Amino acid sequence: MKLPRYELIAEKSLKVYEFISEGPKGQILKLIKFSETDLKDFYNFALGDKNLETGEIDDKVILIMETANRFWQRSLQPFTPLQT
């Protein structure tokens, strides 16, 4: 089965990725961020819109589960992140 995939751009740390989501509201820049937790080998996963002023995930935007589902469907296949 061949599904469309997002083109991910990774920071050098490989803990932050960005991609463009296309939908009814047009193109929206999204961020994925993996943050270490106090538990060994466990990370927090954050996914949301990129705030263009701060460069961070906009936590005031409600993430619609359809976007998250689409991301996982397109991205659970092995990928090679693009380095910035």
C-alpha cells in the first residue's frame, strides 16, 4: 500500500521536526518535538502548529485529531529525515 507521506525536516538534534500540513485551511507549518523525561529512554511527544513568531509549538491551538491521525498514517513507515 502506497500512501502520501510528509516531507520532514529535522534539526541537528533529531528531536525537533517540521512539516507542512495541507487541508481546508491551506498549508500550515507543523512541529514535532521529542523531549526527554525523568524516565530513562522515555520521551514526551508533542505535535502542533508552529508559532511563526516564537518558532515553538503554539499550545493555544487545539490540535484536531484528524491531523494527528493523518500524520501517523503517513509517517509510521521508515523515513530519512532531512537535516537543516
